[in-house]
Amino acid sequence: MKKIHMYLICCMLLIFLPVGVLAAGNHKLSLRKAIAIALRDSPLLQARESEVTGAIEGEKTRKGELLPRLDAYAGYQRTSAPMAVVPIKGFNTTPPIFSRDHYQTGLTLSFPLYEGGRHRTRITTSKLLKTIAGKDLKFSQQEIIANVTNTFNRILSLKELEAAQQRALAALKNARNDTEKRLETGRAAPVELMKIDTQAAREEHDLIHTREAGIRSRQALTALLGENPAVLPSVEGELSTAFPELPETTEAHLEEMIKKRPDIQKSIQEVKLAAANVKLQKGYNLPDITLTGDYGQRTGSELNDNEEVWSAGINVNLNIFNGGVTNARIRQAKAGLTAARKRLQQQRLTAMTEIHQARSRIKEAGNRIQMAAQAILSARESYRIEDLKYRTGAGTITDSLLAQAAWFQAEALKAEAVYELEKAMVDYRLATGTIKEGI
């Protein structure tokens, strides 16, 4: 029975355990798969998608306001004195029914014929809001891709750095074993062993720091994927050290790249939205013309002798004075339009700056990788020589440890430069609005 109970408990846990947790625990994530999961499960993107849906429904609402409105009504009223249930229709006709109780039912029709163009402007506004929501979604998708890629690459970079630190610790362990043997034969001083232990402690501290940084990066990646950060994913992949060839940027080419950015496209739509708001506010200075109609039944006490009544007409309303409210709103809308144009101008300048700076960082990181590669070769050879000199008694442990530290430092610089190159490439693709290409 106990085995059966344990089996049932395990089945229940598997059923209610989140699918994402199982996937993170049993499979290694590639960058492409991580991006696909983030685009599917990110709460931020789901919120943006809901905003797009809301904007679509908002447009339908505005379009519906152009159609006739038909309302049904019913009511009861009791008066202090008997009153005519229906109006007097003329002289020498049947007297109307008088009653203190009045019941009425009917239909009311209203149809806006003209409202200063405000209805049409509201439809235009709703379309612009829908477009803006769509651009927000696209830009959020691009930011998610960039953040996931950078975080993923950071994890890979830290893995390489951790491997280099582990090699350094292994070399120190071998050096310590050799020094212990030399100490036993009197060919090494105890202080040399202390220096090795001090260096090993420093390397151990750096290794712990790298591991914890890796854990934090994996937690950040899990959160970007819309999962619980307590579950750490395993990643697979390698960072590329290939130096990319970037095309020359003319003014026309730069402008073409900027136009691809969803945030720039959004700012352009916001300028149009502000212009539509100016037109909307000006429309309040124009008259409202509405076609109205009413058809119903009226009856008095005991619901006897009911009679139909109807009416039809056109209502015209024109505001003469409202304390300058309309003019103030027009000026406010014009100020908003100016602000939107300035924000677009600033957004363009920011976009250009981001493109140029990303290109600059790509070149810088590429040069750092080349320098780090040469430094690794030089430091590795220096350590080999100093270690050999120490083992043969021609050198000191201090020189050997310094050479080993320089070797590790060169490895760390290369790993950081490779990550910076990848990050600069991601920033460049994000700045030019091309980050989704090839995914």
C-alpha cells in the first residue's frame, strides 16, 4: 500500500508541476529556443498583445458611433393631478384621456448628421492608437530578443571564464604539490608554499564570484522566459569570435535603417495622433446636427385606451460661449503637437547615436579580441618559461605565480571582449531595427 501511495503522490506532482520547470530541468536551451520561449511566454509581450486587442476594439467602438442609435424605453409616472395621457389633437375631437397614472413604451432613434468632423477624427485617432499599440508590441519583441540574447551570451561568457579559472586552480594545485615535494627535500622555503596558497585563495574567490554571477544571469534569463527564477536553465552554445563586416553608412542608408525601428515609427504615429487631436478640439467650435425620432404607446390608469404617439425632427446645437474652454483646449492640443514633433526629432538623434556607438563598440571589441589572443599566447609562453625556471631552481615562485596570473588575466580579458563583441552586435541590430531578421 505504501508503494501505491508513493506512486500516486509522484503522479500528482508531475501533473501539477509547471511544464516550463520540467523543460528547464531536463533540456538544454539553445539561443534560438530561448528566444522562441520568451516571445511566446513573456508577460510583457502578453500585456502588449492585450493592448493591441484593446485598441482594435476601440476602433470598432468609434466606427459604431457613426451608425444610427435605436433605444427601447418604458416608464411609469404618477402626477399630483390628472393630466392628459396624450396631447390634444385638435378642436371638436374626442377629449383626451386624463389620468394621474401614466405608462409609456416606445423606441427612440438618433442619428448624428454632422458633429464638426469629430466622429471621423475619433475614428482616425483610434486607428492611430491601434498602430501605436502594434509598434509598441514590435519594439517590445525586439527588446526581449536583445535582452535574451545578451543574457544568454553572458552565461556562455561566464562559463568560459569559469573554465579558465578552474584551469588556473588546477595549475596552482600542481604547483603546490611540486613545492611540497621540494620543501621535503629542502629545495623550497615554507614561504613559497604560503604564496601559492595565497594565490589559490584569490583564484578561488574569483571562481566563486564568476559562478554566482552565472547563477544570477541564469535567473535573469529564466525571468525573461516568463518562468520562475528559482529554476535555473542549462544553456548550450558558443560565442563567436568572428569579426563582422559592417557596411558603410551614408546619410541615406542611416535614414533607411532608422525608419525600420518600431520606436521611430511609433513616434511618427504619435505626431499624427497629436495633429488629429488639434483637429478634434477645433471641431467643438462647429455645430452639432442630429436627426431624432420617437415612436411609442401612452396609456393611463388600468392600462385602458392606449394610444400611439410619435415625433421626428432635427436638432442643431452650437456653443456660443463656454468660458474659453474650447480655445484653451485647442492651444493645449497645439502644444502637444509641438512636443510630439520635438520628441520625434530627439528620438531620431538618439537612434543615430546608438547606431554610431554600436559600430564603434564592435570595432573596439574586435581589436580587444585580437590583442587578448596575442596576450594569451605571450602569457602562456611566459608562464611555461617561469614555471620551468622555478622547477629547475633558476627562478622564483613569485615570478611563476605572476606569470600564471598574467595568463589568467589574458584569458579573462578575451572572454570579456568576446562577450562585448556579441553585445555590441546585438545593440547594432537593435538600433537598426533588424534584430528579428534571421531568427
